[in-house]
Amino acid sequence: MTRAISEPPDCNNLQLLGTNTQNIILIGLMGCGKSTVGKVLAKKIDRPFFDSDIEIVRVTGVEISTIFEIEGENAFRDRESSVLQELLHSESILLATGGGAVIRPANRNLMRQRGVVIYMHASPTTVYQRIRTHRGRPILASGNPLQRLESLYVERDAWYRETAHAIVHITNETPTVVASKIEDLVKDF
């Protein structure tokens, strides 16, 4: 079950790890602010912060774009699944996932079982406005980055919603405001 931030939680359908040990997992399109908000929120609630993409780079020693280029997306998704499994065996962490972490059903199930999953929903246009000047994002190398974001949104939105326990709609709020919304939201779980 998924709910928007303004709706009351339905805790009857939620498997929790315990009040002090549940993980908080942020999902959504790349560029929606998962890592930035995650760092702010982790500091506010005194939890260790992990970014699955950064962990993949740490483990492999190469950038994600290089993994895609040399090994292909499927090999990257294998690495991503392994990192998610490793990180989510921890307790009380705050995890920002890569935008495609929801592609594999096993990842979706793992995230739902091992924490409270928050879908940071942002429109492709909002994401594009945020990332259009960033270097190092493989999607920006495509002929039409906004069109690619729209395609990813259509492909993944249902998976994000299926995985999420709650949705936070992102527009132009600061990371601190979004972190506060999520902090208030997870108190309900």
C-alpha cells in the first residue's frame, strides 16, 4: 500500500523491523534529490547515510558510467542488487537508492521488507531542471535528456509506487524542507 504524505499511514499492512531499527529507504527518479535529502535527513535523525550508487563506485573502484559502458546495464544491475542486499542487512540506516533500483522484483521486495520506503516523486520536468547542468550523468549524453527522463518515468513510476510505503511529492522545496516532511512521515510508521 502506498500513500501520499498528506494521507494517514496504514500500519496494519507494514512489516516493521522495530521502532529504533527500521531502515529508511529513498527511491525515485535520478536527480529527484534522494542523496541530497538523505544526507540532510540522516544528520537530523542521527542515522548513518548510504548511497547505493556511491557504494557501487567504492566497491568497484570505477564510475557507474564506466560500468555501463564496459559491462552493460545488466551487469550494473547485478552489482546494484548485491550492494542493496548487503546494505539492507543493516539496521537503522538511511539509504538513497539509484533510480533504477526498482527495476528488479527482488530489489523491490527486499526494500519493502527491510525498511520504510519513501518514493520521492518528482516530474521529469522538475528533475530535468535540477540536473541539466550536471556533468557525469549518463542520461544527459542522450540526444534528448528530457525525453529520456519522461520515458524512464513512464517505465518506473508504477514500480516506485508498488515499492513505496509513502510518497513525498517534490517540486521546488529545499532539501531541508523535504527532509522535514520525510522525518514527520516516518514517525507515523
